[in-house]
Amino acid sequence: MSSLFMSVLRQAIKTFDQSNKASFKANFALLKQLTEQLTFRDIQFQPQDFEASIKKRGRAPCTFVNIFETDYVSMSVFVMRDGYTMPLHDHPCMHGLLRGIYGKLRVQCYTKQPLKPNEPLYDPGAREVFVHAVEPKIVDTNTECAILTPVENNYHEITAIDGMAAFFDILSPPYDSEIPQYGSRRCHFWRTSGPQALKEVITNVSLLKKEIKKMPLIRLERTPAPISYYCDTAEPSEEVIQCTYLCFDEEYRST
């Protein structure tokens, strides 16, 4: 099994372990560096197993492969049919790295713009949020990871372009984990409503005066899960499973 994949697993556990908060920045930078070396061969991913089947009538446009999950970090692979867009969704108070391992992806991110002093990063009951669009990013095997943090790029949609594409995903904390004061992290879906007139959204003009000059605000409306978003599932290889068991065992012994 790839020693690089084991290094990514171990570094992810180290990075997001709360006992290592003081060195998070350096650990995250190293995790990004290691992840950007990862190829589909390192995780025993076989593109030819998906190329023909994902085009068949009745097959889901996206396949999910669960690789690894603890209370504070998860890893997975998503395989997407050519032209398919994973709908715009959020990542409540999470960090993430998206590594292209096959084909080419277009990632469109949005960053939330607080409109009030001391506005929380996340409101589980929000029906709308205001964001700035980030320049779309092309992600493939020759580019950097797409990155999200609790305060930047925390809403995104992903499109496979020029053929089938697959990406390796690291998220921390995972969906369904607890957010203090808010409860379980839930993935919500959104749609854009276009730039907004300033008088409709500004509650503190002085707070936003400089930001508004840079680019318009975009209003996102919360929507039900789109019917176009559904996934098949596939199992990782036996070698990958053995690696994750080893890392689980190492983590258990260290606690």
C-alpha cells in the first residue's frame, strides 16, 4: 500500500486533533502539501471500473466512496459523470481540502459576508446568507487543492468537465458531528439569487463600505436537497481498508 496515503492519514489525524491546536497552521500546511502529491494509484482507485458504468442509464451521476472517518476528520472519494454538477452546498464551521485525482473539475466557491457586528459564522436556521463569489478554480492532478475554512470558501459547487472526474476529499469536523451551541452539522443546499441592492442587505454601512466597493454581494437562498443530487456507493479496496484500520489502531493506542 502507498506510504504516501498512510502519511496523509496520519497527518490528517494529527492536524485536526484538538490537542494539537497550537500547531494547527503548520500541520494544515503539511497536510495540504502531502495531499497535493496524492494520485488515484495511492488509494487503489481504478478509473476504468467507473468509466463505462457511470454512463449507463439508471446509474447515479455521482459515486461516493467512504475512505475513513473519526469524530474529527473524514476522508472520501467522489466520482462524477462528465458535465455533472454537485449542487451548491455548505460546510458548517469546517475545514476541507479537495484534491483532484482524475479528470478535471471546476469548483465555484462563495465566502459568507457578515452583515452585522459579531454575526456568528453559522446559523442553522438561516434561510438566506449573503456571500461574495470567489474566482472559479480548475482542479485536476496538476493543480493545488481547493481549500475551504470556517470563514472562507465555505459554500461551493463542483462540476466535472471534459470527461469523468474524481476527487479526494478531507473534511474536519465531519458532517453530523456536533457544533457547540448549535447541535449536529447538517449539509444544506443553496441557490444563488444574484447581486443585491445595497439598501436591501446592509444593516451596518460602515462595516461593509470597503468590501462593497470590491464586488457585489450575492444572496443565497436555502433549498431542499435537489432531486438531481443522488449517489451510488462503492467500497474502497481491501488495502485501503487495512490502512485505515491501522490508523484507527494507532490513534486508539495513543489515547
